Amino acid sequence: MEKISVKVCLGTTCFVMGSANLQELIKIIPKKYGDRVEVSGVPCLGLCSTDWEFSKAPYVKVNNDIIKEATVEKVLSAVDSKLAAKK
């Protein structure tokens, strides 16, 4: 089974708007999903330049899906959906 990729934007805007809180995903995801999901922080996803509404940050990319105004709960829900679709 192909791993699900979770990329947390740690660019300045996203960091200020809450991605610092999303770093706990680095601890939660391996415990909850084992090696089925790979999580990483990335310097910038470049989404602010295409969607210049700061109110939409922070951004997280789950495979190719963009989560705007990301929270831990939204990200985990997206991962759960992806895993359910692979069954």
C-alpha cells in the first residue's frame, strides 16, 4: 500500500497563523497510523502566493489535497478518509 503523505507548511504566514500547533502531528501520526502515513514539515508550500487571503492559512497538503485553515482535527480527518478510500 502506498503511503499517505502529509506536508505541513512552516512558512512564515502559516507558522504565524497556527502551523506551529500542527507540529504535534509529527508525534500523533506515527502513533495512530504507524508506517501507513508519512508526515513532514516543509519550508513553504507556496500557497499564499496563489491564495493571498491570510485567513486561509495555515495550509497542509494530504497527498494532493490542500487543507485550508488546517487544524490537527481536520488533518486527521483527511488522513482517515484517505485510508478508508484505500480499503
